[in-house]
Amino acid sequence: MTDRPLSLLKLCIAIALGVWLGFIAIVLTTWLASRYLFPQSLAPVAQAVQQLGKPAAAAPEPPNRMFEQYQQNLQRTGTTTDPGTGAQQPAQPVQPQMPVLAATGPECAH
């Protein structure tokens, strides 16, 4: 029997190999236990995973009620859309909504 110490490299390799073998043993044990002890309880989970993998058919969107009201308001007010730019243009000149108040008072009497 020799009294030769282990080198640091051999020690690191042995520890890494032990960790990997332990990981593989845990994974195999878990896989075997799930396969033989719980075969029926995992069936719904597998089915759900398969359904998630398939894309669902996209349903057509219902017409947007607010957009329809917007279009009706545009037709009622007479606003047109410029076909070249897509900008909205009023059919008639727009009158101001707020009346312009005359400046009265001592601060405006210059």
C-alpha cells in the first residue's frame, strides 16, 4: 500500500463524476416511479401538453360596435376621407364651437 496523496485534478474529477451519477440515478428513479406507480394520473397531463402543442383555430372577431358608431358619426357630420392620404377632411368649413368673448375690463383698456 502506497502513501501517495490524490492529486487535486483526480479529486475534482471524482467529485464531478459522483454528482453526475447521483443526478442520473435520481432522474431514472423518478421516471420509473412515475411510469409504473402513477400511469393513470399522468394521462390527463400528457393530453393537456399535446393540446397545447396544437394551435387553436382563430375565431373571427365580432364587429366592433364602437367603430361602427364612429363611422355612423362621420357619415352624419359629413366628414370625408382623402383617398390619397387617408386624412379626414370636413365637407364644409368648421365654425368655432366656443363664442369669442370681447375683451372688457380695466386690464384690457390700453
